Amino acid sequence: MILQTAQAAVEIRKLEKWFGEFQVLRGIDLEVRVGEKVVICGPSGSGKSTLIRCINGLELFDRGHLIVDGIELKDDTRRIEEVRRHVGMVFQQFNLFPHLTVLENLCLAPIWVQGKPKREVEEQAMEYLKRVRIPEQAQKYPGQLSGGQQQRVAIARSLCMNPKIMLFDEPTSALDPEMIKEVLDVMVELAASGMTMLCVTHEMGFARQVADRIIFMDKGEIVEASDPQSFFTNPRSERTRSFIAQVLQHG
Amino acid sequence: MATAPLVQPWRRWVRAHPLQAALSLLGLVLGVYLLLPAIDWAILKADFRGADRSACDSGGACWVFVKVRIEQFMLGFYPSELAWRPLLTLGLWLLGMVPLFWHHMPGRWIVVPLQFLLLPFLSWAVLDGSWLGWERIESARWGGLLLTLLIASIGISLSLPLGILLALGRRSRLPVIKWLAVSFIEVWRGVPLIAVLFMASVMLPLFLPPGVEIDKLLRCLVGVTLFTSAYMAEVIRGGLQAIPKGQYEAAAALNLSFFQTMGLVILPQALRKVIPGIVNTFIGLFKDTSLVLIVGMFDLLGMVQAASTDPEWLGMAMEGYVFAGFVFWLFSFAMSRYSLRLEQRLQH
Amino acid sequence: MLSSARQRRSFMIQLLVALSVATGLLYLLHNTATNLAERGIASGFDFLSRPAGFDIAFSLIPFGEGASFARAFWVGVTNTLFVAGISMLVATAVGLAVALLRLSHNPLFKLLGGTYVEIARNIPLLLHLFFWYFAVLRNLPGPRQSLDFAGLVFLNIRGLYVPFPEERAAMIWLLLLFVLGLFLGHLLRGRAVRLRVTQGRFPWWHLLPYGIPLFLPGVFLLATAGSWTFRVPELQGFNFSGGLQLIPELVALVLALGLYTAAFVGEIIRAGIQSVPKGQREAAGALGLSRFDTLRLIILPQALRVVLPPLTSQYLNVTKNSSLAAAIAFPDLVLVFAGTALNVTGQAVEIMAMTMLVYLVISLSISYLIHCFQMRVLRYDM
């Protein structure tokens, strides 16, 4: 895995955001290198979801700088659309399109955004379905699949756009416990293939296995950022310590 | 984008959406341009005081017209000295709401089904008077808001039991009963209320044995009831479909008969679920009662329309319509807000 | 496994019910026959071929002197369909606008839309009708002081005058070609989209299908230019001649029906669009779909599923509510047939039966068409 030290995948400088009177992001500084896997954790309300939703323009920020894949994000729809072509996102609620089959879900964006011909797109889609291990579900509708299968389809759907960066917003939080593993396995495999990943999650086992860096956020700030080893054995801040204790208690 | 939220958000919005801002400004100006003369006519220049046409000389709205005719608009041709009887009727209906909401009333399970059938008869008895030994006021003299509310209430009250029977019939597994229920419902839902009123006015006398006369209002009520019961049946069917099969199974396990299951377990739940639907049907019926005007009865709108053709008050049509519109709007709006709140509360 | 006792009981119950209903019906029929005989009213449908003996104020098909009751019936049917059709168009267009107003982020637009809906739908339709007919249209000036729209359309107390070809039939051809054009345009556009999907780009002609509905009638107009004339209404003396006169009753009916129903349609469309979860928009956006494509491919298909059933019942309501024409003497089916013709002939049973049958057929046809659309195109079975 060769890291291109010249260009960062994501560069965040002094990012600030308000929801009305309430400041949800208080000056975030973060740099993610190409191929790096970053896990972001923290209590609810800490702003972690908001942060990664800023990265692909689903949320607009108020102050600071955000540069994704070399493109600086401003209040400009064309820039945002350009960024989104290189960044994929997987949602907590899967958000599959219920009126389309699994295959159609995967092919929609490559056809209409990238203008690729259908046959080529379908071949690639089947490849990705094989990679997430559910090629036989191609003609089914999302409503006919289990939660774990739906999330794997969602991951495959994002991958069909060949993104350079993948964002995960609590991908397993809406799943029944027995289906969490199948999704995490796909994410582990994705990590091993060299994808740059930013993942908001509570799954600490996954973090320990895959992350290059774990970031702990609380009340809109980054409290601590270190490699998994140091993070769990030697947390520097009191807040981090209590959070780890809570999370590990629930497994 | 990196502007602090200290810049007023609306200034940022105007800069970002210039076309929409221009349209909004235009809309605002237009609205004021149209609204000011209306307010001027209806309130500022309007005549509120006086007793006859001569008081209306300012060119604004002549509310004296409404004031002078208010009794007719409210009661039709019912003598105003006997206005206590319509009020008594109103009181009876309001009293009838009590068992619906007082969940622990003793004997509730007898009173509630019966009152839907009794209240219409009681209303007729009180208003007409002859059954109770009072001075008789024929139904042709009942009019105005009294008639509107009467037709709507009686219509809903009688269509509820009939609707329940039809809904149950439609869900029956016996083909004859199901087929009869479906035909009845689809026929009455497929034809306009006006056609039904025409049919009731013209054909009901034909269906009765020769020589039997049937009161004009009664014909309307029959038509309205049959028409509304078809819509009511569909509303109730929705509620019945929402009851989980487990309820039927539990009742069967407890060895309850069909009627016991329906009366004690299924219907109470189903009806509670569709109360908003029932209220909406009532609102629709309330608005539709003005159609009786076409078969010669004078509800609120009918009275207003008739009054506007009075030679003494020619040209007052607008005032009449605004008044009638306001009364209808008030009732409908209040009921629909109530229905919304009910729906929200029932979701908990 | 039904026990035979249970089967026998079901059978007995059904037999009982069927017998009671049949007895009741027979009793009613007997009474009816007696009453009709007593009043000297004929039975049967022969009356349909007799001359009607009355005049009809507005008709799309010719209704001259000595026209039969059957023709009067058809005038009623066509007038009803005509009024209902135009009102549905008005209601859909205005309803769409209202829905967009209520969905916008602009508080002024939202207020405008909301006020319109709350006022329009809480006032009885009959009152809407009286307002437009008695309070507005009756107060318009006479023909000599007509309101003039670009010298082509005129509005006065006698009605709305629009340009129309002298030969009525020509309009039917134009309309048919327009509808055919819509159909063809839809097919061709579908082909263009399929090419886009399989090849990755649109064919050069992909925007042309939008123009076909106008192109076809246009060609027809040019080809037959000499053989018929478009007449613009002209004031001659006290009245207008030429063109088509839409009587004020028709205008009032369309305005009242259209604007009343638009309030309900607007709410239905708004609820439909809002029913699509926000996550759908976000997911589409995250994939890089443009706002237009998101609307077209993701939002509208899902919204349409929610919108179609209640929208259908509103369209059915428009058809039934067109019978309010009776209140202002517009010759729709109810007024012409179940009103005037019934008064003249007294044959209530036959006439009411025919009238109710027409409405039933219309209701069931519309329901069935939409049902087919739902099953085939929207794939409700999924």
C-alpha cells in the first residue's frame, strides 16, 4: 500500500457549523491521507455524523475550509456534484430505491451520471454483487431482502461509481445483531483493497481490526486522535476514557 | 460560503435566489392591492347599524341585511317564539356526545348503539311537536342552519349502523351477502348526490303503496342516509381491515359468538381507529347538505339565496354569500382541525 | 373443514337474505307499477324516439327542432363529460401550482398556498358555484363593453367567446391529432431514453418528440388551410357572431369545480411528494444524481404511487359533482334528462335508471383504467 504523501484525500481546517444558535462543529482540523482508514466515534450529539455529511455536501458548513480530493467545497452546486462523483456514502437507513430492483439500484447512477452504456454497467454491477456475496438477489426488490443484505447492496451501489473515498454513517446501527457481521466483513475486505474510508461507528472490534486512526469527538470537537493501539490502552483524556468504558461494556 | 451566521440569513437568501425574491415581492404587492379594497368593503365602509335598506348607503358591505334576516338564516321559517325547540334539539345531540366520550358510563354498551337510532326520531318529535302534543310546525318550515345541521346529523347518525352492517356484509364469506353488500356500496358511491336527491324526491312516492304521502324532508333524509351509508361502509371497512387476525383468534378461543366478538372486541377497536374518517365524512356531508336546495328545501345557503332575490334587498347577493361562506367555513375548519388533533392523539 | 351443519346454516342464511331482499324488491315494484298506472304514465323506452319538444342552451352535438329524447340524452352525456374533463384539467393544473407553493421554502408562498387550500375546501361547492355565477359573472358588462383579451377572446355577461372554426368537425380532427401526437411523442421519447441507457448518450433527435403533439395538428392546419375558416368572434350589433360561445353557466361551473377540487388535488400532491423519505433524496445526491434526475427517477415514481388512488377518487368526484349544473340551469345529464325530460314524460323509473347507469359506467371505467395503469406501469404487485 503506497501512500501518496503529496496529496491528502480529505483536508479539513477550522471547520465550524451552527444549527441556529447551537454550534455543532467547533473548529475541526483533520487530514486524511489517501488509502487511510479513519474511524470516528463519540456520544450522540457530538457532531460526528454532521462532520462526514459535510464532506460530500449533504450538510453545508459556515466557516472554515474543506478540501476533498483536491476540490475545495464552497456553496457551489457544481463543485458539490463534482465531489460527489468521487465520494461514496453508505447510510444508516440503507436508503435503497424501493421501486427499482437491486440491479437497477446499482446501475442507475453510472448510467445517468457517468453516461456509461447499460451492458457495461450491468457487468460491473454483477461483479460488485459477487464481491458483497449476493449476486443471486439481482432481480429482487429491496423490500424482499433482509437488513444485512440491503446494506450490502447499498455498499455495492456506492462502489459502482468507482469512488476514491467511501463514507460510512453508522452503517450497522439499524441492523439486527446477527446481520452486523456480514456487513462488517464486506467493509473489512474493502479496507484491505486500499480504499480510503471514513467510518462513523460504534463497532470497536471493527475499529481495532481495520482503522489506521481512531478519532473521538465530543461536543463538536476532536478530543483525541490516535492509532487503535494507543487509543484503547492509553487514552489521554478523561472523556475518552469514560466513553470507551461505556462502549466496551455493551460489547 | 464561508460567511458567519452573523450576516442576516434573509439577506443571504435574497442574494442566492434573486428570482424568487422578486416574485415574492410581486406577490406581496399584488396581495395587498387585492386585499385592501376587500377589507375596505367588508369592514371599513360597511354598514352595521340600522333596520332596513335605507341604512345601507355607504357603498360598503351592507351587513344590516344579514342582521335583519339572521333569524331566517338560522331557523328558516320556524317561528322564533318557538326557537327553544331547535335549541332543545341541539341540546339533545350534544347530550348524545356524552356517552361517546365517557368511557365508564354505566350501561354505555346499550345507550351508544341505541342513540344513533333514537336521536333522529327525538329530533323530529321535538321540532315537529305533534307527537308530543305541542303546536305542530311542519317540516317545510324548518330551514337555515337548523336544517343544515339536522340533515347532516341525522344522516351520519343513521348511516353509521347501516354502514357497519354493509361493511360486515362486504367482508362476509357468504357469497350472496357479500355480493349484495358490494353492489349496494358501489352503486351508491358511483352516482352523484343530486341524482340521489332527485330519485328520492320523485321515485320514493312511487315505491310506496298508492295514497301514502311521504314528507318531502323525509324523502331527502332517506336519500342522504342511503348515500352516506355507502361511504361510511368503506370507512369502517378500512378500520376492520386494520384489526389484526389475532383478535379474532383470541375471541374464538374464549368461545365468543359472532355477535359477541363483533360487538365487544372488534367493532369498538375498529370504530375508534376510524373516528377521523367518520368526522371527515361528516364534514363532507355537512357541506353537501346545501344540495337540498335543488329539491326545494331551504338550508342555510338556500335561505341566503332566497333572501337575495327579495325585491327589497336586491343586489345584496355578495353579502349573503360572504356570510354563508363564513359560517360554513367556520364549522368545517373547526371540525377538520378537531379531526386532525384526534388523528394525532390516536396515533399514540 | 366445514361441518355439514355449518354449510347448511350458511346456505339457510343466504337463502333467507336473498328471499327477503327479493320480496322487498317485488313489493316496491308492485307499488311502482300500480302508482304509475294510476297516474297514466307509460312504461318502456319508446319515449326515447319521440321528439323532445324542448330546447337546450348549450350543446356540442347538433340539437335542433324535433330532436328526440334520445338525442337529448346524448347531449346531456356529452355536456357532462365536457364539463368534467375541462374541470379535471383546471383542477390538476391549479392543484399542482398550489402543491408547489406549499412545498416551497418561501414563507410567503407557503402562506398563499395554505390560505387558498383552507378557504377553498371548507366552503361548499354549491357556494363556490353561486359565488362565481351570481356574484361575479352576472355582474359583467354587456356585449358592447366586453372585456377584451388580445382581440381574440371576449368576456361579457352573455358568456366567454373564443375563436373557433366555422366547421365544428375540424376541431374534432385537431383534437384527435393532438391526442395521437401525445401518444406518439410518448412512444418516441421512450425509445430515445432506451437508446440513452443502452448507448450512454441521447440520440440527436431526443428532444423532438416533445414537439409532436403540436406538430401533427400544425401540419393538418397547413394542409387543409383553404377548406375551412377560423372565425374570431365579431361584435355585430348587440351580439357576437362567429367563434364559440361558452355560456356563463359553463364558465361558472368549470371555475367552481376546478378551483374547489384543486384545493384537494393540491393537498394530495403535496402529501405524495412529502411521503418520499428524505433519505431517498440524500442517497440519490450522494450518488451524484442531478436534482432534475433525482426528481424524475427517484422522487416522482415513488410519489406517484401514493398520489394515484386519492387522485382518482377526486377525479370521480369531479364527474359526480358536475351534476351541480342543475343549480344554475346548465344542461348537464341530470338537468336535461333526469330533470326536464322526466318532468315532461313522467317516466321516472326508466329515466333515473339510465341516468344512474351512465354515472356508474363512468365511475367504474375511470377506476378500472387507473387500476390497470397501477398494475402495469407502477408495478403495484411488487
